[in-house]
Amino acid sequence: MNTPTNVQIINDADGRPAFVVLPYADYIASRPQQDLVPNDVVGYMVREGATAIAAWRRHLDLTQAEVALRLGISQPAYAQQEAAERPRKATRQKIAAALGIPLQLLDL
């Protein structure tokens, strides 16, 4: 039995899910709020000792290569910044913009 939803899945030519269309209000509700840190981000930091930058990248389901491409740098250069305990503020600002989150969410 199919349950009606407000979500539409668009498949690619091979029949695999490629896109999801959802109501804008649901999309906004799923985005991080400016002053809240998702449990997954905290979990990566506590359980795995990840930096805030690494935890956010993982939470957003991005690879280091994808973030590096957004920043216009190599993956190894990004990996060094991600591993740093507290990169410079200018670096954190660029990474926050690349991740699409407010800077203060990297200052954990």
C-alpha cells in the first residue's frame, strides 16, 4: 500500500533515485538553525574525536574532495585544515561558507 507524502522522488535513466522534491517548509525545517548543533555533529566530535569542521562535513554527507573543490584547493590541503584544532578565523569563514553553515557553528 502506498502512503501519500509531500515528497517526490525523481529517478535517473537507470531507475535509481537521483533527486528529491519536497515542500519548501520541510526543506527549511531540515536546515541547521543558527544556534543549534545537530546531535550527529556532536556525536562525531565526542565518539570519534573529530574536529568541528570534520564533524560538520560528515553530517552534511560531503567528502573532503567535494569541500576542497568548493574552496578551490587540493584535497590534501583541505585535510590539513580539517585536522587543525582551531584554524585561523579567515579559514573557518571560508570553510563555513563552503559547507553552507554560519561561522559560529564551527566555533565549538
